[in-house]
Amino acid sequence: MVRVVPARDGAGARLENRAGEPAANPYLYVAAQVAAGLDGLAAAVDPGEPLDAPYSTPAAPLPRSLGEALDALAADPVFERAWGSDVVAWITALKRAEFARYLAHVSDWEQREYLGLL
């Protein structure tokens, strides 16, 4: 998700962060990456070999829903250490309420799919 792009003159390189999600809060998004990166450096985590075909390489799956992502956030001590338990609790409570409202909504697709059966 981070790509190293060499300079044209061969004198250096730059990093491109390709993991972004347009709907994400940019401040939380960057803060999460900084916290995770600093933890990886402190623990001397081996990032593995670079991937030339990231979409065809087997990898651990990311959470498939906001609920799963919140469970992962609440269970990960990295963010509690970096941000504090109050901030993690606040973010997860806020987003769980948002996710509950989303799940309670009946979408246009659901109406078309299921109301026609009555």
C-alpha cells in the first residue's frame, strides 16, 4: 500500500501512500498510519519483500465491514497506547452508533428486491 517511486535522475526516491479511502477522516487516517508505523519500527517488524502484484498475492484479509473494523480497533493495543483508551473508546462508540443507524436503514435495493415479493 506504500509505493516507492524512484526519482527520474536517480538521486532519490519518494513514497506514495496508496492506502487511502476517500471517505476516511484524513486526520484519523494519517494518525493511524503514523501510530502503526512507529509501532512497527519499535518492534522491528519485518515488512516482507516488496510485491509487484499486490492484488494477486495472498494476504490476510482486511475487515469486511465497519463493525469488523471497530472490533479490530478495540482489540488492538497499538492504538490504545498511541492515542489513549479514552480516544479509542470515543471513536469506537461514535462509529458503532453510526454503523447501527446504517444497519437500520432499508436501502432502495432491499425495497426493490424484497417488497416485490409481497
